[in-house]
Amino acid sequence: MTADNRLLYLRIVMVATGVFLTVLLPFMFDLWPSGFRWAHPSMHPAYERMIIAVYFALGVCLLVAARDPERHAILLDFTILSSILHGAVMTYDSFAQEHEMLHLVGDVPILFALAGVLIWLHPRRWPTVEAVTGSSF
């Protein structure tokens, strides 16, 4: 894959993720409650609003950073790490609270997939000028 294609795909993933987090995520708790809402023993609307607010902020930052992903590699690092950690915690909690197992086909795989795609497309993995030309200008 060329560096130009990798950059294009990374930008597409960043914009798609940003749009999902800012536009769709607030509605996912109602559209697919068993995949996004932690509801036992009762619903937690304050918790949901906090999660939506934090992910909304991340979505806005991803949309802005998509213009120049190389310059914003630390935001990609944060998105990868936070997705892996959030997914791991929810995986554990899904097993610990058996009534929440549907998260394993909802938000958990989305977080792990996002982390995997961002790792694959991360600018740090792009070949350097030295690697391509054999010299260091």
C-alpha cells in the first residue's frame, strides 16, 4: 500500500469515526440498547451523558486532526490506547455481569476494530525517507 493510499484511508477512518462519535453515538443507547447501554440494575442516564460528552470531544478532535494525521499522531495514540482499555474493561464487565453479554457483539468489537485499524494505518508505520531511498538527505 502506498503512503498516499494509507493517508487517504486513515483520513477516511478518522472522519468516519468522528462523525459516528459526534452524530450517531448519542442515539446508539436508544437504537441498540443491548449493545450500548449498561442497564442493570437500572439505567444510568448521567453516566451515558458523560460517556457521550467525552466521545463527542474525541470525535471533534478526530475530525480536525484528519486534515493532518501525521501532525496529530498523539491523538491517534490516545484513540488506540483508550479504545483498547475501554474495550478490555467492558469485556471483563460483560463476563462479570452475564446479563451484559450482548456488549460483546456491540460496542466492544467496535472499539477493538477501531484500535486495530488505527494501528494498521498509523503514520508511525509509514516508511521513512531513509527506508525508501536508502539515504537520509
